[in-house]
Amino acid sequence: MAEIIHGKRLAEKIREQVKHQVETLGHPPGLAAIIVGNDPASRLYVRLKEQAAKEAGIFFELLDFPEEVSTGKIIKEIKKLNDRDDIAGILVQLPLPSHDEDKVIAAINPIKDVDGFHAKNREHLAKEKASLVPPVALAVVQLIEATHQPLRGKTAVIIGNNPIFAEPIVHLLKAMQVKADFLQKDETSLAAKSQMADMIIIAVGKRNFLKPEMVKEGAIVIDVGTNKKENHVVGDVSPSIKEKAGFLSPVPGGVGPLTVAYLLMNVVRAATMQKSRHSKS
Ligand code: GUN
């Protein structure tokens, strides 16, 4: 039976640290979140981020737009947030209903890009000199490290739809000497590739997508999927994986809470960078 990796416990420790760091900052940093449309899962995540931010002493501002809002209007509001000294971090909850996500993210000042999705921050990460790394990538790596397994020289596949989430994970794993590859969910011979991997990170948004025959005996499986089933959330991994994998990060209670904790850590990091920039000018 797979050993369960408890992201929630790891997240609690990080949130305690962040709370402490916020106190030493001397002023509450601000986090602004932008949400567009009415996707219930996106609304739930933003609510969880708001709660966590407030508990850590970070002040939170929500910009809530209807689906019909123009890309231009969102960008205009982001520019106003860029100019505000009380806002240390800005995030745009993805996916956007029908807007140009790259254009919207490009409008965020990279020093306030707490999701680490801006092209500049992604470029820095590829060169291993990043300051704001995507929280979801940090969460995945922390969960893998929590297994205390030797990782050097091992192989990983990241199965997903969106390179904006997958590429940062590939970079972080490569920096740890893991041979990591991004696979699209409709890739030919996906199962043949995934069943060779020592680690599988899956984020496709399809319940029961990852089946036991796609997993190597004893593999580390990190479920990043979020799918609604009746009125609760399930991941992308079929329940019978537990009998085959060596370690499993479950949904809920795995990547989600840890991602929120690292987001808060990035808000503090961004606030600190902005403070030192101000004191220099
Ligand atoms: N949608 C799913 N995961 C994420 C995330 O980590 N950040 C943002 N902004 N949107 C998401």
C-alpha cells in the first residue's frame, strides 16, 4: 500500500513561518487576486487563498469581474495594482474564460508576480536564478522530497495540459538531477512512458485518468488534479493506484494546501524585494 504524503501538515508549518515573517516585516503586505467569471472551482481556490492570507496577517483584495469583461479592462486594473505600494503581490486565477492569458499575465509587474507565471520569472527559473517560483511547482517538489527517497538520476513525467504549470516543475526537478519530461495527456504511448517513470505528477483535470497499469510498482505519484464529484473534490488518480504506488500525494490534502502556503511565502518574498528596492531609491 502506498504511503500517503500529507501536504496539509507540511503547509501548516510553512504558514506558521509566513505569519512570523509578516510580523517582522512591520507592515501587512497586500495580495490582490483577480477572478473572472463564475467557475465554482476557481471561486473556491480564491476563497481558500483569501482565508489563508488573512490568517497570516496579509491583507487581501479581490477584483471580481464578470465573464464579459474585456482583456483591456483587466490589464488596466492590473496596471493600477502595479502602481500601488500597499499591494505586494498580484495573481490572476486561471483559467480565464476566453481571454488572452499570456497578455494578461504579461501586464503584471514581475516583482509582484507571486504565481511566478510572468515570462521574465519563467525565464529566470529556467536559468536557475529565480526569485518568484510558481507555488504549485514548489509544492510538488516539497512533496517529493518529503518521501525521503534518493532522487538523483531518477526519472519523472509531468502529465498535463498547460506548460505554464508543467515547465516550472520540469526545471526544478532537473536542478535536482532528476530526468523530467512534460507529456501532454493525449500523447501517443503515454502509458508506456508513464509506467517507466519513478515519479508521476499528474494535472489533467480528469477523474480516474491515471490508472494502475500506467504506474510503475513503488512509484511516487503526485496528484495535482481537481475535479468536482457531487459536492466534493477529487484528483486525477484512480483510487486503486494506492495498491501499486510507493507514495501518493492525495486530493484533497496534498498539493492544494501546500500551494496556498507557498503563495503566501511568495507574497512575503515579493514584499521584501520591493522594500529593499525602495530603500535603495
Ligand atoms: N488555477 C489552478 N492552479 C492555479 C494556480 O496555482 N494559480 C492560479 N493563478 N490559477 C490556478
